[in-house]
Amino acid sequence: MIYTFVASSCNFDALIYTFVALSCNFDALIYTFVASSCNFDALICTFVASTCNKVALICTFVVLQQLPENPVET
């Protein structure tokens, strides 16, 4: 299953959701959320369950502030 949602406006929100199920009950989940505005919020979350038993969860959240368009040297 691959699901993609995109909403474009003054604030751009892009949602990309990917789910992959493989043999041996292997479930791989990759979830990415990006919101771009004056403040940029990026959420990348990856869930991987492998070897039918082992479970690994990696989740990263990044917030970047918009840089000034005309930085002033001091």
C-alpha cells in the first residue's frame, strides 16, 4: 500500500505514507511528514520489524527556523 497526500497553499503540507509487507511476516513502515512555512517542521519516522522477531524503531524530528532573507552583519 502506498498512500500519498499533498495539500498546497500558503502553508505547504506534504504527507507521504508508505507501508510494505514482505514475506516471513516482515512489516516495514516508512512515514514522512513535511510542513513548510515560516517555520519548517520535518518529521521522519521509520519502523522496521525484521527477522520475524526483531523490532527496530527509528524516529527523528527536526525543526528548522526560517533564516532571515537579508541577514545584517554586526
